[in-house]
Amino acid sequence: MADYKVDLRDVKFVLNEYLGLEKLCEFSRFKELDFDADMLNDMMQQGLKFAQETLAPINKEGDEAGAKNENGQVIVPKCYHEPYWTYVNNGWGATTSNPEYGGMGLPEIINTCVGEFFSGSNCSFAMMPGLTKSAAYVIDSCGSDEQKEKYLEKMYTGVWAGTMCLTEPQAGSDVGASKTMAYPIEGKENCYKIVGNKQFITFGDNNITENVIHLVLARTPGAPAGTRGIGLFIVPRNKINEDGSSGESNDVACPSIEHKMGIHGSPTCVLNFGDNDNCEGELIGDIYSGMKYMFIMMNEERLMVGMQGMAMAGAAYMAALKYSQERQQGCHITKMREPDAPKVTIDQHPDVRRMLMTMKAYTEGMRALLYTTGQYIDYGHWSDDEEEKKKYSGFVELLTPICKAYCSDTAFRVTEMAMQTHGGYGYCSEYPVEQYCSDTKITSIYEGTNAIQALDLLGRKLPMKGGSVMMSFVQEINERLGKLKDNEATADMAARLSDALNKTQAVIMKFMGLSKEKSLQAYVPFINACDLLEMLGDFLCGFFLAEEAAIADGKFKAICAEKGASDDAAVAALLKDSEEAKFYYSKVQTADFFMNNLLPRVHWKESAINNLNTACMNDVFPNLVD
Amino acid sequence: MKTIVLIKQVPDTETKVKVNPGETDINREGINLVLNPYDEFAAEEAIKIKEAKGGEVVVCTLGEKKAEEAIRTALAMGADRAIRLDGEAFAGSDNYATAKALAKAIEKEGDYDLILCGKQAVDDDSAQVGTLVAEMLGIPSASLVINCEVGDGSVTITREIEGGNQELEIAMPCLLTAQKGLNEPRYPSLPGIMKAKRKKLDVLSAGDLGLGADEAGAAGSKTAIKELSMPPERKAGQVFEGEPEEIVPKVAQLLREEAKVI
């Protein structure tokens, strides 16, 4: 059961037919690097090959072996070691990274796409190089030239790993409550003694790489309280020698790792810094700007976490689809009363088809959302037009909490549905959906819980720049909805989407008004922040599916015309004959299913929120703690 | 040391093949195409030899523009340049005509020490082109090679034979067809994929190779596909339930009268 399946046709459709890579390749950055669409597609194919042939076969093995801590030494599953070196030696650990320091300089959209394959085939494995790349990017963006020289190349080539150390026992969602200290060392410029404990550090240590470079949030003596007084420090596990090699221990210890529901191959570490007063760290940039720098990494990781969810949802859907086409059980629903009716595969049953279509629609909607966001990142970073840059960077900020929270929550439900499709076998580890489901759950929790994402959306992203980013986004969406309305195939979808968008905007306006309330109703926006985020997520899924459907419908009709399929019988025959026709037809059908069956969740939520119910804020729960 | 690697682009091994009635090719719509897996072994071996001994690796294929994807894979692995044979004249080439075109291209290229190719392409599984090319060039060949040591003017190889292995020393130039086990093909790296774009790729026509109208494509072929069909679907099996005394005679009767096997 080691195979990893992805709907490659849909991936190619999103990359080449929906988003298109040509415009990106025209940006001067990518022109200089001499990228073209064919080359980027080759990279995508090779990433998939590596995922299918090397990462997928060790997904279950790594899960069963699990990461271990033996006398303070973190042991990563043995089957990860060799593939790790293949991965980094082939450049996958530095896809989008700075070519000046050995990075590949690829557009984000290709990183997003291969990220789907790597996380979908082996989520635990993909995390270590993924974090290293992002940690290095923080040093690249905010570090001194000396720090860049010292760390980047070794991190981009995977010789050293990287981590992010935020959480402490008392400082989880409330990062500002962190207690880890950094004491200036006299006579050593920019150098600090680090003392404190961190926990939940993904790949906080490993026995693959020569060194591990931790990015640690810590406060200096006398720093202001909360997040305004935190600095970011580079703390290597082993001190770096004058010649740049890794030296003696830097007094960073991993006393234990967590025992978790999923992602067993990924060691989730407790880290103690400076137990023996011998841990040194280097300050990055300004002493109180640590949170700002760390947010560079957190935003990257939040998108990656959304992608992890989507990737495993996609893999689980494909596994469920295959299983449903093999598993015979029961007879056709129309022959229920015939004792001798032949048995059929379960994909013939209407309820199974509903589940398959639900999974398909969500997976494709999330894929479009995440790939689009990847493309916006490229536009935001590399467009040659300053206005365009600003606009798309704003869109990325706005979409980040939605990508993270909506995709991780939805993905868990998709993997659960994939398990349901399998029946009892799905609950057994013999089939891969059990692991997809337990590995996916963490995505709604780590990297800022989904409630934190909802508050980020509500309190920071929607009001950002006086609400102008959201307004500009809505304006663009409305323009594009206008085009969908002019297309016969998507006019009805567009009308439903407009309605959903209007209702979502009305909820946002209502929330803004409620914040001034003195009654319990002032809590309503916070009680329902997650619902608002989901409304936007569902709307966006539907919107992207409708845009894809418009393209697919055109191509489907062109094939019908070319093959002379003018009546229902001929179209039915064409669908049996032509994979391409069937693909485009299914895109339109999927969008249609989403608008009719899943988009109405937006309306339901809107009417629930409008009840302004605050019962949960009253004194209603029995007290279980003395 | 110059090694020429003959490659073919084939449908991904996961492809569910469809045949349209009356047609002589499979339905190629929506199929993901890849470098023939056995040719990956050949390319890997050629690149390893180059890394050890120096020289160059030239990839050669007969195929439409789309086949450049497979060429780029081999170039990204580390081959130095490529030749693609294309043009209407090649349409309908069978194994013989394909081998002839490749042999002509190799002669034109000249000055080679070794030719490597997969033991067969996983689409038509005919396993003929490599050996035919060697015959046409008048050079020795060995198939199903699982080990290869290049010496001075000759190669020592191990090849699979029925029930065991055979070791041979073959004078170069020669042609070897690669079997699984020869090596572990590398993945093309990202820098490799970027470099592949800048490597030389020559496209040659039948005319460039000096092939006459009756020597290439369908006209130059010895065989023609008349029809393709899917194997008949297997009928569902019959399950007999009951006590052995009751059902054994029934099964025996059916084996005799229907299946006609006893």
C-alpha cells in the first residue's frame, strides 16, 4: 500500500491551463535565470517521480519506526537518511531560495506544486527540509552579510538543518509570554548567552545533519513585556568554528520528544538551551524585531501547513477512489429487491459517489486556492510593476490565514471521509487512509491554531491598510465574477457565488459594528471568527472551481465539436473514449456539485451568525477543576 | 570515450491503455509520457562511464517534438547533447525502420565507442531495436546486461541468461542493452534540469540521414500493425456452495463438459 496517487491531470490543468506559467517566465528575475514553462513542467514531473518512487514507499515505514529519543540523542527513522541526501543534493531543499547562496531561485508556484507531492507522499519527511529552507530564508532576508555567509549555503544544501523555536510551556498561542532569555556577552559583539526551554519544536534535533540551526525567540534583560520585547537569535546546536565548520556542543539539549497521534516520523522536541550556561546565540537584526522576522518564517510555514493538509486530502481522495472502484459490496440500488442481482463495486452506490464528489470538489478547490496564492507570491516578489507587486503581496497576506486554516480543517474532513469510504478497512493501518487521517489532524493545530488564524483574519488582515486590501481583493473577484456571469456555462454559478460573497461581506460589516457593543454581543465576532474564515474559504473554493469550469467548458465543447458529438448518446460515447473530454466534463460537473451542495454552507453560516447568539458566553459549564 | 544512448518516450507505466476499435495505435489522449524505464538504466550507465573515464554522452531518439521531454530527462541526468530524428518520412516506422534510421544517425555521428539502450521499451515490449541497430552497424552486441566494466578497447559485461548469468568480454565499439539491476538511475537534479535547456539538440530528417523514400517510415518497414485489440474480459468465476459430496460431482461434470479440461 505504498503508492501515492495524485491527480496529475488536475495539477497540470491548474499550472498550465488555469494559471499559466508564461507570464511568470517573462518577469526579469526569471528571464535572467532562463526559466521557461517546459522546464518548470519538467521539474514538476521530476518532483512527482521522486515523491512516488522514493518518499511514498517509506511513508508507512517511517510512521511505524517513529522518531526516537535515546539518551538525549534524537533518532530519525533510518529509512529517511538516504532519501534526505538525495532530496537536498538534487536541490529540492532550496527550490525558491536565493541563487547567490546556492538556492535554485524557482518561482513559488513550482515549490507549491512539488510541495504537494512531497507532503502528500510523506508529510513527516518533508517537514525537515521544508523548515530548513524557511529558517534560512529568514537569515537571508534579515541577517547580516556575515551571517548569510556563515549559514546560508550549508542550510540551502541541507548539510545543516534549521528549526523555528517559539513555543514554551506557558507560551503557546500566547507567544508574548515567552521567558527564554538572551544575556549580552561582554566583549563579543552581537553575541548572547541563551537560557530557556522550548517545546513542540518540529525536527528540533536529528541524527542526519552535521548541525541544526535554531531560530530562537528570546528576550533581553529589561526588554518590554509581550511580543514587543522579543528578539530573534541564531542558535546552532554545535558551535561554529572560525573556519565555518561545526564544532563543540553549544549546550542545546533535547531531553524528550512528544508521543503523538500522527506524523510519527517527525521528532517533536523539547529543547533546553543553556542548562550549563554555555549556550551562545547571535542576534538577527534589531533587538526588539524578533516577532517581525519570525513572521516571515511563520507565514511561509502557514502556507506550507495548508498545503500539507490539501496534499494529504488529495492523496486520501485518490486512495478512496481507487478502493471504491475495486471493492465489491452489495448490488445496484435499483436492484435491491432482486436476490440474485449481481454485486457491484461500491463506487456505484449514490452515497459513495456523494462522498467521492465532495472529496474531489474540496481537493480541487483547495489546490486552486493554494496554487493561486503561490502565484500571487511570485507576482508580489518578482513582478516588474511596483503597483502589481504591492497588490499581490497584500492578497497573499490576506489569503494566508485562509489557506492555513480552511485547508487544514477541510483536509481533515476529507481524509475522514476517505476513511468512511473504505468502511472498516479504512480504520485499519493496512490501508493508507488511516495514516493520512492521523497525520492531517495536526495541521489545524500547529503553526498557529486555526482559531489564531481566524483572529488574524478578523483583527489584522481584513482591517489591514484601512480595509483597502480586502476591498481591492473583492473588487478583483467581482470583476472576474462578471466574466463568469457572461458565460452561459457559469452564469448560474456566478450568481450563487455573488450571493455568497455579498453575505460574507455583510457578516464582516456586522462584526465591525458589533465590536462597539457593550453587551455580550461584542463577543459574537470572536465566537464566530472561525465561521467567517470558513465562509471565505468555501466562497473561494467555489470561485476558483467556477473559473476552472469556465475554461474546462470551452475545451469540452471544442472537443465535442471536433469529434462531431452533438447529441447525448454521442457525448456519452465520447466520455468513454476520450480521457481529455472526460476530464474537462468532470471539472464542470465538480463545480456544479460544489455550488449546489457545498457552497450553501455559506448561507447556513450567515443565518446562524445573524442570530447573534451568545449562550456559550453565559455561566453554563459545570466546573471540573477545583 | 563517446557513448551513444538510444532512448524512447513511452506512456507512464501506470497508464490505463485504451484502444479505439479499428485503429492501429493506442488512444494517446491525456497519457503521461516518460523516458522508457530501461533506457534510464542505459543513460545512467553511460553517464557513470563518462564520469569515470571522461568523454561524452550523446542521446538519440526517433520521435515527434513531444519526445524532447524524454530527451530533456536524459540531458538533465547528465548526458551532453542529443539528436532527434523527426519528419513525416518516419511515420509508421516499425522496429526495422526505426533501427535503420537510428543506425544511419549513429553512422553519421561516427567515432563512437559504445552504444547503450534499454533491453526493451515498455510500450510495445518488442525488444528488437537495439540488437537490430548493432546488426546494421556490423558491431557486436549483448542484451540483458546487468554489469558493465569498461576496459581498454573492450567491455567486460555480465548478462542474464536462462537460469544464470553469463560473463563476456566484448570488443568495442559494441552495443549493450540494459536490464534492471545494471545500476540505480539517478534522479535529474534541479540544476541538471536547468542545464539541460542549454545543451545542444540536433533535429535530423530522413533526408539528412540519406535515407530514400522507400527506406524510412511505413515504406521502409517489414511489418505493419493491422489491428490492436484489448484482451477479452475475463468472465466472472463460478462459486459452488454446499457439502463436498454434493458439489464435487457438479464441478467434475462442468470441468469435463464445459471447460473440457478433464
